[in-house]
Amino acid sequence: MTKAPLAAYPALRLRRLRQADWVRRLVRETVLTPADLIWSMVVHEGEGTIPVASMPGISRLSVKDCAAAAKEAKALGIPAIAVFPHIDGAKKDAAGTLALDPDGVVARAVKAMKDAAPEVGIMCDVALDPFTTHGHDGIIEGGKVVNDATIEQLVAQGLMQARAGCDILAPSDMMDGRCGALRRALEAEGLQDVMIMSYAAKYASAFYGPYREAIGSGKLGTGGVENPADKKTYQMDPANHAEALREVALDIAEGADMVMVKPGLPYLDIVRQVVDAFSLPTFAFQVSGEYAMLMAAAQNGWLDEDRAILESLGAFKRAGAAGIISYFAPRAARMLGA
Ligand code: PBG
């Protein structure tokens, strides 16, 4: 060993704790496990699987496949599944009437998954966009998404999902007062054990693009009624952070059990702020556009797919998230050696 003059030695050598795998594992501050994952899954009304072009590796699953996937989730140690419906365009209307259908694809998928694997939690989106011709999350009157009339429809949708056996209602619509209305309705109906995970800080983001293809969502600004070409009057401005804390505080006061920040990686600062400000389980949604970006780069050979998947999911844990909703869930769980 060469010796440097005494004054040149670093006072502290942080590299000492990085020199071997065993010590890196020993001092690791956060750990990602399959128990941190909620599997984001798309169900469709037909048979077989239909690949989603903008999300390589992701397909719309039949109800039967969803039931099989629920068993797989159990085997992989994934605690919960979030299910999103693809609806045939011909069945949609401006009010999203089909969102309330107790025999619809959401209800059937929930029942099939709970029958196949009762130990796996099932979460449903409460929002109208998969069911509306115009693709907005609510009801439109006079060219605007109206708050209170939308809430009535959302409550009916949420109750239908809860009666079908859904464990967690996840209102993703961003109407004011939806959590309180849902909570009151659940209590009144004797469904007090149903949990609410609110999309509390949900931003009007460009990163939801591939999801629109996945669920076959109507093109905003069209669909037979005059309507806005974006969701900026209800989803949050990406420039804001203090407002996110106000949204979370409101949803907690209204009876949300857990909250979510969405999208994920570009909003890790919001995850951290929410975790530091409130003592309740805070989740992040690694959305369709994040999935697509990572896969596109990996398919070009520009980054190591497996490492990038686990690093991105681990980043949410470091930011303080209780868990992550992700399309990578089964793949990640397999890599984590469940
Ligand atoms: C619907 C909803 C969206 C997503 C989840 N629920 C789209 C939107 O709000 O426009 C996005 C999911 C994803 O991009 O993976 N309210």
C-alpha cells in the first residue's frame, strides 16, 4: 500500500460501508419486497388476451385470466390488485351509465378474483372515464365536468363495486367531496369495512397516455357532447405542491384510510412531503407512461430493464411510500424472489 502524507487522508471514508455486498446489505436503509406492490391490471369483456401496443408486456385480460392472475398474485406474495376496465365503445354513453352495472365486467372480475384468491385484496377505480363516450371522469353539463352530479354517480358506482366484493375503493376522479360522500354511503349501507384509498394528489399529467389506449378511453374533446380537451379543471396543476397537502388533508378528514400520489417518479417530492406531513399509509402510482418510457428505452438496449424496474420501484420506498401501484408488480415480485 502506498502511503499518502497524513494531512491528505480523508477524515471520513464513506466507501468503507460500500466495499462488499454483505455490508451494503447490512446498512441498507430501505428494502423493496413483494408486499409493497399493488398489481395494476386491465380487464376486458371478451375472451383471451389483447396486447396493449404502447405498453409492451401488458395485455388486457379476460375475467377468467384475471382470476388466474389473482392466484398468481397470491403465490408471488403480492397483497393486492387494482383492476381497470376496458369497455366496448358502443356500450358507452355521456353519463357513463355502465359504471353502475352490477353485472358489468368490473363486478364480474372482482367476484372471479375474490373467488379464486380471497386472500388477495381487490381495489377498484371510482371514476367514470372508462365508461363515458367523451373520456372524462365525470358528468358534463354545459361543456363542463360538474362536481356534485358526478359525485352522485360515483357513489352509486362505488357501492356497486363494494357489493361485488371490492375491498378498497380508489376514487380517482378528483371531484371535491367524493371521499366523504363515499364514506357516508358505505356506512349507511353496512359496508363499513370497505377501505378508501383516495387518489388524493392526482395531477393533470401527460404520463397517462398509454392508459387511454389500454382501457380504450374516449378522446377528450369529442364523444357527442361539448367537453374540455384536458382534465385540468379537476386534476391538479403539475406546478403545485402546497395544494397537494391541502388535497390530502381534506381526503383524510372525509374518511380516506390511505392516500395516493399520481403519477409516481416525477412526483417523488410530493410523496415525501405527504409522508412527512401525515401519519397514514401513502402510496404512489407508477403510471402507464412511466411503464412505457422504461420499456421503450430497454427495448432499444439503452438501459438494463430488470435493474431499472427494481431501482424505480425502490425509489418509491426511499421516498417513504407504503407501497406502489405498478404494471411491473408480477415481474418485480418474481425478481425479488418471492
Ligand atoms: C381514471 C384514471 C386514469 C388513470 C388511473 N385512473 C387516467 C386519468 O385520470 O386520466 C391512469 C393510470 C395510468 O396511466 O396508468 N381516472
